[in-house]
Amino acid sequence: MPENASDSTSETTSATTPDTAATRAIAGGQSQIIVRAATTRDVTAIRELVRPYAAERVLISKDAVAYYESIQEFRIAELDGRVVGCGALHVMWEDVAEIRTLATDPTVIGHGIGGRVLEALIDDARAIGVSRVFCLTFETSFFGKHGFVPIEGQAVSPEVYTELLHSYDEGVAEFLDLDRVKPNTLGNTRMLLTL
Ligand SMILES: CC(C)(COP(=O)(O)OP(=O)(O)OC[C@H]1O[C@@H](n2cnc3c(N)ncnc32)[C@H](O)[C@@H]1OP(=O)(O)O)[C@@H](O)C(=O)NCCC(=O)NCCS
């Protein structure tokens, strides 16, 4: 399954009852959404955000140690001080990075939280020097609105592909579309944003 894998929104919303008070407050402008860098103290909340999507095989649940090891890749969205969104940018090569683990609390999806986190990660991609951002997702409409386009085949040259084969990272294996991970990525769309 793709590290980032995605979902169908209608399925994910069914995972939890919408938080109507929170959604009314967002819509009414009384609530404040902030997006910030993650800290080690966010790992528990990140795992909670991933949990319902992992149950639906939309995202992969990882051991806590994996989130601590990659915590600097993460951005967090807070709604009135509550963690309601997360996402990560994983650099794969000089010019390519991947969006991973982008998740919004199912009770507050559709209010721009995921979009805010994604745009922050795209800013991070620019700052770190990559020129292309990859994602593997079911959320083609959402990513399309942020400039991603579906791609066929590989996003890197044969030389870089060979170098990336040395990676132990499962997400990189999915990026390379290796046979052993194809059952995990079934139905997902490969998308690329050119910065
Ligand atoms: C993908 C995901 C992160 C989006 O999170 P979100 O907080 O709902 O994102 P947004 O609110 O910014 O956008 C979602 C939709 O709501 C719409 N929207 C945004 N703000 C809105 C508002 N104020 N009012 C109404 N609709 C709004 C967006 O246009 C978007 O529509 P689209 O899906 O047709 O493109 C979320 O659905 C999720 O966690 N999915 C499971 C994990 C996943 O698939 N991750 C992606 C791969 S890593």
C-alpha cells in the first residue's frame, strides 16, 4: 500500500461522525487553523490521524519509531489548539520529493485543512530545492486542484531509477512501481507537481 496512499473521501468520512460544532466554527470563521512544523510530541496525534485511514487501507500505519525518525518531514495542522491534520515531505533525489501521510481528522475534512498542509509541504519542497513533487493517491481531484497531474511510467531517468533501487524505503519502492509492492498500490494514481 502506498505510504501516502489515499482514499475515497466518502469512505473516509464514514469512519467518524462529523464534528458539527467544529465545522460550524470553521465555516463561521471563529476557529483558527494554523500549520506548523511537527515536534516529537505530535507523534501520538499523527498516529491517531493515520489510524482510521490505515483501517481502510488508505494509509499505512507505521511503528512509532518510524514517525520519530521522520518527524522533521512533517507539518501539523491545529484547529484551536487541537491537532487535526498532518502531512510529510520525503526527499527522494536531488530534484524529486514525495508527499506522504497527508491526513485530516475525518470529523473536519472538506474545510481546507488538508489543502493548507499540502501547500505548506509544497513550500517546504521549494525551500529544500526540489523541482518536482510526487504523490501516489486516490485523491486525484484534491491533488489536481493543487496542480498535480497524473503521470504514466517513471518520473526519473533510468540512471536515477537504478540509484533509487538501493533504497530500503517502502515508499521509494512504490515510487519505483516495483512488482513486490504493486498489490499495495493497486487503484492509486501516480501524480506529479512541477514547481
Ligand atoms: C486528502 C485529504 C488529506 C484532504 O483533506 P481535507 O482537509 O478534506 O482537504 P481540503 O478541505 O483542503 O480539500 C478537500 C475538499 O474540500 C474542498 N474544500 C476545501 N475547503 C472547503 C470549504 N471551506 N468548504 C467546502 N469545501 C471545501 C476542497 O475543494 C476539496 O475538494 P476536492 O476533494 O473535490 O478536491 C483527506 O481527505 C484525507 O485525510 N484523506 C485520507 C488520506 C489520503 O488519502 N491522503 C492523500 C495521500 S497521502
